[in-house]
Amino acid sequence: MSISPTLSGTTTAQPKQADLRTEFGLTDPEAARIRALLDREPNPLEWAMFGAMWSEHCAYKHSKRLLRTLPTTGARVAVGPGENAGAVDLGDGLLCVFKVESHNHPSAVEPFQGAATGVGGILRDVFAMGARPVAVLDALFFGDPATARTRGYVRGVVGGIGSYGNCVGIPHPGGHVTFEPCYDGNPLVNAMCVGIAERSSLRRADTARPGSAVYLVGSDTGRDGIAGASLLASAEFTGDAGDAKGGAPGVDPTASKRPSVQVGSPFLEKLLLEATLELVASDAVEAVQDLGAAGLTCAASEVAAKSRAGMRLDVALVPRRATGMAPFEVMLSESQERMLVIARPGRESDVERVFARWELHGTRIGEMTADDALEIRDGERLLASLPPRALADEAPEYDVTQWAAPPNGAGRVEGGPPSREEWPDGRDAADVDGPTSEMAPDRGNAARAALDLAAAAAPRQKVGHALLELLASPAVASRAVLYRTYDQMVGTDTVDGPGGDAAVLRLKGRADGIAISIDAQPRVAALDPFVGAASAVAEAARNLVCAGAEPLAITDCLNLGNPERPAGAWHLERTVAGIRAACEALALPVVSGNVSLYNATRGVDIWPTATIGAVGHLRDVASRIPVTTGEEGDLVLLAGSADARLGASAYEALHGAHRGPVAIDLGLEARLQRFVLAAHERGAIRAAHDRAEGGLAVALAELALRDGMGMQVTLPPVRGGTIAKLFGEGPGGIVLVVPPDREAALRACAADHGVELWTLGAIGGDILEIVPVLAMPIDALRRAYEGGLAAALGRQA
Amino acid sequence: MGEFVATIHVRPKGEVRDPQGEAVAGALRALGFDVTDVRTGKEIVVRFAAADDEGARDAARTMGDQLLANPVIEDYAVELGAPTEAARG
Amino acid sequence: MKVAILLYPGTWSERDFAHAFGLLGIEHEIVWHADADLHGFDAAIVPGGFSYGDHLRAGAIAKLSPATRELRRAAADGMPILGSCNGFQILCEAGLLPGALVRNTHLEFRCDWVRMRVESEETPFTRGLGGELLRMPIAHGEGCWVADEDTLLRVESSGQVALRYVDERGTATPEANPNGSTANIAGLRNEAGNVLGLMPHPERCVEDLLGGTDGRRMLEGLGARTVIPA
């Protein structure tokens, strides 16, 4: 399409207005709203700008009303949602800036570049705030690892993340990986960046003043990714993202969407990062804004709208990589590694000098104005004049609750009861998981019943084999085979990298530090999106607590299906409700986030997937809870809830079953987390580990594997089948290792917090023995755990 | 002065191991091809000005020697094409 | 003792080295490559990173920097020069060390802890460490050292192999080799001994908090040099 729009609308080869609206994804009511806002007919360029800015990806049309219900304030919140990233106060003048963002659709089309540019985008969000990125974490969701298509996605996505982060020099100290068939054709790539800023260096996009010069710096603008935001991320794939016959991803039916894929340059990103931080440190800039989705249009209207000002831009001044680009292509290009920099008046030459020193192409393309207008010119010619707030803030908000309805069991997501927000009492739970009370007999139940019988008859090898199988399964196995391709240590702040519950980073020159976690519970959310989302928040916070860190705030990335369908709308509503409930119970504000909708292939939605990134504060890094097994003779205890269930467990996933109900007791979760922090404060805890995928048995095995030390334990004396006690999952459980002389103090502390505690046994030897059902040498556990993922992906170790 | 386009083909030297080539060979074999050897390299297309053919060839060789190839591990070959043809390729 | 830490576009270990030297009490300054003047410095570090994005070949474009001329002059004058990771690659590309560093044979970037045995004490960074086993982090995709047979023979016979990847017993096994490097070579020195290149990152292990302090033993050598002349 080649258009050269003018305000009068006379162009050559101009498509019909109705076609343009459709092309840019605007509905008739939206078009009417735009006409009413402007009190005139927009010209084609203006339609294009509205189309991009009012796309789901940029405007959050279907989620904004719900997101507004999340708690976003708190004593430690320095910057809440709405800016490039959120921030919490670490005290003594330091802020921690962080955000998680999806890059799902680009990664489905071109896994390597899609994932790489996802890392690039989230880094820019953080350093645009004046913060130096200190960590990148990611949450990745793939389909069945046995298929060639998934293996291609894994290779591409992990390769892209590594190539980008390693080159820029940001450590990758942790992450989350899920393998479930619902992601077969629609993998999810969520990247989180954490940065550190001096309070005085914090830059926001809302502080640009009329008269200040506007610079575009970084990559030259090309035709890559024109309107990628509105075309790619705001609609479903009609076909599969990859070749249905199992070839390399991205070859096939979405070929028509491929030109929208952007190619990243981490080298340029590194130069942009250093130049931006230098400009901020020398106080030469008023505001900095990353160019992401909808490119220059979005960056310009966001800065102008937030700063309550106008902006005048000349597209003729924008450096280009391609010849013959139309103004609308320049305005909507999503070429990577570009920033909009608003200089302080009088500091323009300093800004230009810093660009030049870092060998960056930085060009003055306009200035801030006092008008309520974003004016786009091509030299002398006025091409568009739009109120920035109409673009950035006036998109319609849809109330999805009006058509939300739970799926009635016909979809891929099997419904449990719509929402069970509290545990039923213990008896009920035991009945649900007990071998004699089957809700819906199936292959998994039969296998489990057989195993329970076997366990009763005491052939320990069978239970041991089940543990090994679980440790080697894609849900549980060590991710080292992926994470070793990421630099985990550059920056020399990584105290605990991947493998622990949370990543721990020190802050140079200070005693304190931060802990970071990223989690998701799609298998639970598939049964109940409320419980799944709440569990993800609880787990992210619990992982910080297991490092001894006080959770400060979270960032969320909601990956969901089509919100225009009743089930998709219901998933969205219940997911946000779950996050809200957990955040309120745990007193955790949400400071930033991102929503990715339309994650569906051929009309089948993915499981609702809320990725939660959490940041916690460690008053003294040196006295964190370390990633160790403990010492010979130390006691092993379970704190919180011993009530774990098999329905949504990794164990049942191995045996083909998946059923509710699932539940979370948020009151218990809050008490448990407060208790562990208080007990740690009293020096009672040597080691801690969250009971997660694989249940108690896997938690104990992982604990043993840390230092290669064994333990002898028994299962907690609660009702329920042996298999459920070993491999059942559920929130609210933390395994603690304590020196024997601290047990009394620990018990007193637990009683103070109303938290139950079971002594399971003691550390020692080189065998994990769960009396009387299982005894397994640590070496065997290690082989299963460390070799599992490579084997599942068909690789040699 | 005229405009020239040189295509410089860089390949690992015969005696230097090429793990990428080995990986590609394995993948091609997996696809059913009877592959005996694969060598990977890179192609660098340079558009530049020179006085004549000979000057252009000399310049391209100097580029190869000083930057584009590492003589410790790589060989290279220069292909000097008519500007328009190479531009299409 | 004042150490210059060179900074090229794309370098990322310069701040880590600066932090490490700060802890060791060694005076240091980060020096921009384009205006590098090593007069007034007693040693130079060529740090890790992806100078110029590792485009073309790791270190290939950085070697054209004015800093290379300075490094060559300083090396000839006997200045202690340490190149780590990308710095090792730059020193090889610039011809200050023999051979070349190519893609890891398993084709992956690898971040891990490795063990090395000190094979040559004849550098300011390994003096007194002969035969010692050092444990350090690596983080690279192109750390496989290669050379023709003559060069390999020469570096082996002249003691230029400074560091070799080994297992916990000190044996150079294939399993202990993280990148397929020829003869498990992890680090090389020049003939005079004042220039050392290695793939591992000594600056990442100078504190117990970060998992090890063997890097301290290597970097401390610079401070000691002022006391014990070479």
C-alpha cells in the first residue's frame, strides 16, 4: 500500500476509508468515536495512527477496566502502573525498577528474533526510566517437548533470549518453563527486566515541557514490523504458527504475517543503554521513551499525553533504512532499538555529544509544544494533527464481564467448579484425593490406585521409580540445560542464580539486596483461573520468602485467549480477580504489567496463563536463607498445609489426568510467609524450599540435591493416600531445615503465627529415604533430575 | 573512478574444524540426504569505488586480508561482479 | 600501580573489573578505546563483552581501534596486559597472542564454573601459582582456541600455555573442557610473559559472596608487582 495522506485527504491510489478502518482493526463504533473526538473525518494517516494506538496491544481495551481493580499503591511503591515500568523503594535513595512483558505472537512467527526482541523491548522499558538493568528473567511456555515443532521453538526462543541478553551483558539469574500441549501452536515468551536506579536519576515519560527538543536515537527506521502491534498481537492466528507437519516453526500458514517480524541488534541496544544512562546521570534529558509497539506514533503520543503537552514531528527528518517510505510507514514502523529522548533546553549539544561518543545515530526530529496536538509534518506539509490524549487515553474500554461465561466443559479447558476460593476442610480434601473415592475414574486414577496399593504392599522400587520419573519429567527436571546458555553472572551481583527458589542479587556498596522470582500455574488455572492466578502470586511471593526476602511488589503478564468469546472473557475476569485477591491477602501491590490476548490457534484458547514476577528486599544479603541442603543432623519440617492434591499435579500430568477441584487458602498463605520471615529473623532457619511441581517428595529431593546430602524422613501424619502425600500439589507448603537446637524457637514462632508444623525427619547420609515407602541414592536422583529435560527434548545431555 | 561490487566468500580453512558444518551435515543426513561433508562460511557483499578492475580487485583482497577473514583460521575468495548484477543478488 | 581498563563499544566487563580492583585496593581507570593513551598506566585490562557486537568475528572490529596500537606499544614495553573473554579474542585478532578463538564445538554459549591448572608462572598474573588449580566462571560462545600444528607445538614447547581446563583431580580431560579448545587450552601468554589471555572471568570471583575468590589470586598479582619487581 502506498499512500501519501494529507489533511484534506486527497491522495493518489488511496484505499477507501472503510477499507482503511478495517485494515487497522477499528470497528464501526470505534470509528464513530474517533470522528466524534475529532469532530471531523480523519485522513488515512490519522486512521492508521488511531488503528495502532487503539489496538488491543496498545490500548488494553478489553482488560483496562479489570486491571484498574488491582491494588497498585503501598508504602514502598515509587512508580505504579502506566509508566515504562514500575518501581519500588529499597531505601537510602535506591529504587528497583521492573516489569514483565509478553512477546508471544512475534515469537510464534519467528522464535529466535521474536524472543530476542522481547528481551530488547523490556530492557528499554527499564533503562528508559533511568535504571541500569541488573537482571532478565523469563517465563516460557511450550507445547509437547517430544514434537519437532516444540523443539524448534525451544531452540529458537532460548537461542534468541541468550543471544540478546548475553550480548548486552545483563545476567539471567532465573526463570520459569512450562511444557503443556495447549501451547503447541502458540508458545508464550514473557520477559521480565529488573533495574536499579538512584532516586534522583529516575526518569518518567510525563515530564517533557513545551519547547524542548525531541530526538530520535538508535536504529534507523525501516519497514520492519509496520503496525505489528495491531496486526500481530491483537488478533488470533487463523492457522498454526508453525508447520502443522512438524517442520521448523514459522515456515507456514502465517507467512503473510512474517513481514511484521522485527530483527534485533543487541549491540545497538547496549550502546543505547549506556548513552541513555549517561544522559540521565548528567541530567541532560527531561524524559525518555522507548519505541515499541506502534513505534513513533505510540512513543510520541504517550510522552505528549502524559506530559499534558503537544509535540511537533517532521517525518522527513527521521533517518531511514529503506527508500521510498511513506509517512505512515515511518510513523508505524516497529524497527527495534530506538528511543525518543526529550532534551533539557540548553543541553542539546550535550545530548548530541553523548550520542556521537557512543557512535549512535541521534537526530532532532521535532519539539514539544504547548498545543493539545501531535502534529506530523513532512517538511512544510502538515500530514496529521491529533490530540495526543485521544490517541493514548480515549480508546473505548470494553466490559468483558457482560459476556463472560465459564466454559461448559466442551472446550479444551475442563471445568471444575467455577471457583472454589477456599480449601474445603481437611476431610473433604482427603476424600477427594483418597484412592477409594474417585470422582472421575480414568487412566491416571487407575495407575495411582495401583501405585497406592503397591506402596501399601511396600515394593519401594515402584514408588522410587515414580519419583525418578517425575524428577526427569519436563515439568520438574532441571532447566540447567537451557539456562547454561545464558550468562548468569555478568555484572557481578548474582549471589544465587538459577536453581534456587528465587534469584538473589546484591547491591554493590550496600549490605542489602533483592530477591526476584517469576512463576505461573497454568495447569491449575486451566481448572480454575481464579485459583491459578492467585496461586501464581502466592508462589512468586513464597519463593522470595524461601530466600529470606520480604516481598515488596509484583509485576504481572496476563496471557489469555480471545476476550471477545464468553470463555475468554471469563478467563480474563477470573484471572484478574485471582491476582487481586492474592495481592490483597499478601499486601502486595502490582506496579507494572502487560496483557497479551488472542492467544489461540484455530479457535482454541491457550490455558489462562498469569505470569507473576515478584521482587523482594533482603536487609542483609549475607544472612539470606542460602540455597543449601543443611547440615548433618538438621531437622526437616513441613510448614503450612500438608493438604496436597493430585488433580492438577505434575504426577497426574505424567499419567494423563487433569481434574479439579483446586483451591487456595490465602489467609494461610499470608500467615505462612510471615512466619517463615519471622523465624528467619530469629535465626531459626538453615534452608527452605517451596513445595511446588512434584509435591513434597520432589521438594525433598531437590533439597537433597543442592549439596548432595541425604535425609531420612516420614510423611506428615495427615489423612490421604500415600501417593497424594508424596506427589500431591497445593499452595501453602514450605519445607524447612533447622538446626535441632532451634526447633523449639521455630515451634513457638509457628504457634504465634497460627501455622502448622510437622517434623518429618533429619538430614544425613547419601540416600533420600521416605520411610517406609521410598529409598533412593542421591546419585540416581541427580541423574534423573539433571538429564531429564535434555532427554525430553531429544538432545544429548 | 567507478562503482564496484565485490563478493567475498569466507570459509574455515580445510584443516580447521567446522562444528557448524558438522551440525548441518548431521541435520541433512537426518533428512535423508547422502551427505559426505559440509563446510559453512559467510558471504560479504561490498559496494565501493575504485579506479579500475585491477584496483577494485586489489582493494577487495586488502579488505579480506586486513579484516574480513582471519588468516589463522579462514580462507577467502573474491568475486568481482558488475555492480548491477551483484546488487540483484 | 594504576590499571587501565579498556572500554570498547559493546564491552561489558569493565565495571566488574573496576569493582574487583576497588576491592583489592588497586588504582584503576576505565579508558575509552578511541582515546586510549596507556602512558601513565602500569597495566592494562582488555575486558569481556561483545565489542562491536562480535560482528564478523569476535574481536575482529575491535582490533582496528586506535587502542590496539597502544596495546602493541605497551606490550613491547613490557606492560602487564590481561585479556579476559572478549579481551582474549581481541588480543588474538590483534596478533598479540597466537592462534584464534572460534565457536565452541557444541555450538552453544556456555555459562558455568570451570577448573584450570596454572601451567606457566611466567606472567604477572600467575606468578607463584604454578601447578595450582583455579576455579572460575566462564561465559562465552566462541572460546575454542585453535591454531595450526606448528603454532600449537611452539606454544606448548615454549611454555606459552598458561592455563589448561582440568577436572577436580587436575587432569585435562575432554569432560573438563567446556568449549572444545585445542589441548584444553584456557589461557595463553606471549613469549615475553607480560601478556596473558584467558577465556574465564577472574573479575567475577574475588568475593566469597559470589561463590569463589580464585580471581583475586590472579588480579592481586598486579598489586604485588610493585613490591616484588619482575
